[in-house]
Amino acid sequence: MRISLYIAKRFLFAKSGLHAVNLISRIAGFVVVVAVAAFFIILSVFSGLKAFGLSFSTAFDPDLKIVAAKGKTFAANESQLVELEQLESVVAYTNIIEERVLLHYEDKNTYAYLNGVDTHFSKVVSVDSLMALGRWFEKGSEQTVVGYGIANTLNLGLFHLENSLDIVVPKKGATNALSLQKPFRIQSVIPVGIYQISEELDKKFVFTDIAFAQKLLELPAHHVSSISLKLEKSYNEATLTTAIYQIFGNAVVVKNKEQLNEALYKMLNTEVAAIYSILTLILIIALFNVVGSVIMTVLDKKSHLKTLYNLGTPVQKIRRIFFLHGFVLTLISGGIGLVLGLIVVGAQQYGEWIVIPGTQLPYPVILEWKNVGLVAVTFVFLGALASKTAASVVRKNLLS
């Protein structure tokens, strides 16, 4: 093995009698450098875009969310909440009441999800960074915070005491409009703030005090739709989930961010697989240059190979020389390309020297070690495959 590697390195680094062979080897190495660097940079860019998009789509999603296993609400008494707060890794929790409601303002209507939240909500979700106008509602008040899309649809202003926003929900037990004389409950609230995140979320939620929501929906004080948890960065999800089930039993289901947005994550994972497949195909095409370089070296060193064969060197060992020749070329070129990609991504992540056209926002990239490993494993595997393919041209009839 050592002799084969020594000869392979001599063939790779020593000058050939034919200038074209040296040129082809350099071109092959350069193409692999560019392909591997581009592979890593594009994966890092997509990771950045993915995180950038999720920061909007999952702005209100906690690290873990406890929801009812059946129905819309579940009971969470004081002792259970105390146990939950004392769990390791739990930084903060917030109780939430959620229901789909009709919003009516003057002569306009729109549907939204009413979220009744307690004072701990700001500890789980950074509401201050999401506010575009006004302020967050006060505890125990009949105030509300709406999305920019809702405010725009209803032509809604803030602090209008005369023209308040009406929240309309069906009365408990009203199965149809004719079952009760007044089948709906209507409660007026005063908009005091507008949040702005994304077009989809801005039309989705309206926030009020949890006590107001429980009263409007005729729910007991200890009933909630969900409990959102903010956790330490190094939490163990499996251990924590088991502890939560021990507190609440089978009445709840615990979901992480990916489970709360299954369709979105499934789409993103599909896109990652598609991008990886395309980049792998480009790398395969680049490695054809390595195959060509190895074959040209075989033809150039044909006289030397005949000497080795006549001295008793088996064909298999001669093939190993050229396999190592191509593999070393791939490793060196791929390694340089990966380092180059790391430098470019690191410079953009920390230096923010490329901005999105028309904005002052830096182009989002994330340097992830899983991408480093994925690119390294891919070019090493494909490089070995390409080198083995090229070395297979060495046959007995070529050496005879």
C-alpha cells in the first residue's frame, strides 16, 4: 500500500513528458475545487434562507407546545403548572386560549384566530420586536393587538374608543343559527397595537388577555387550549416530553416546532433533497475530469507500467496505484474547495459583505457543520468511485 501510494504521488506531482497531461490534471483539480466550493456555499445559502423564512413563519411557535389530545381545551390546574415550571430546562411557560372568531368593524368583516394569552407570553415570544405600531395590551383589560393584514382589511385604527372592534363567537351549545334566539356572543375590544411579521401571519392572529378570552368562550378558568414552553438551548426533548406526560397524562400531546408545521418542514426537506441531488450531479460531472486525467496518466506512463508488470507486479496493484492517484487528486482538490467555501461563508455570515439587491439586509447564510460533513462525505465517496472507474482501464492486454 505504501509503495502504491508513493508511486501514485510521484505520478501526480512529478512533471510528465507530455505537457498536456499536466495541464489536464491541473484543470481536473481546479474544476473539483470550484464544484466542491460551490456545493458547500449553495447548501449554506439555502440553510440561511431556510432559517430566515422560518423566523417569520414560526415567529409565534415555542420550543415545545402542549396541546389537547382530544377536543379544543384541556384542564391545567395550579399544581400541574407548578410541576411544569420546576422541570429542568424549562425557562418559561405561557397559557393560551385559541379559537377561530369573526371580527367586525363598522361595515367590514374578517375571520381570524383569537389568542388569549397571559402575562408570561412575552417571556416565551419576543413580542416587542414584532410590534409595528402601538403597544401590547394590558393585563385584565378589554384591549387587543392585531396583525397588520387584519388592520388593513378592516381599515382599523388604534385607540378608537367610539368605534371599537367586535369579536363574534357562537354561544356554547348553539349548534345552528335557529337553536337560540341569539346564537352568537359579541364582545367589543379596543385595538391598542399592530404586529407585523409576514403576509400570512399578519392576517391570522388577534391577541387579547386570557381572562377575557375565557369569559368570551365560556371556559373555566383552569382550561387552556395550549401551553407554550421556552426552553434552554441544551434541553433533551425526549426526557422533557416524558416528564410532561407524567404531569398531564394522556390528556395532552407535546409537539415541537417541526411537528407544529409539518407541511412547511416537509416542503423544505423536499427542497433540500432536490438541491442536494442537483449539486451532486454537478459534482459527478466535475469528477469526469478526474477520470479523464487518470486515464491520460495511464496512457502516458504505459512504458513504466509494462516494466512494473514484467518485474512481477500484479495488475491489481497497478490498478491500485491509479486508484490512489485519482483519489489523492480528489481529496486535495475537494479539501481546497471546502476550505474556500468555509472562508466565503464565514466571511458573509460574520462580515455581511453581500446584501440583498434593493435592501440593506445581508444575504442570509449559515455555517453548519452538518453541511461540512455532508459535502466531505459526498466528494470523498464520489471521488473514490470515479478513481476506481478510471483505474479499471488498466488491464493485462494493456501491459502485455
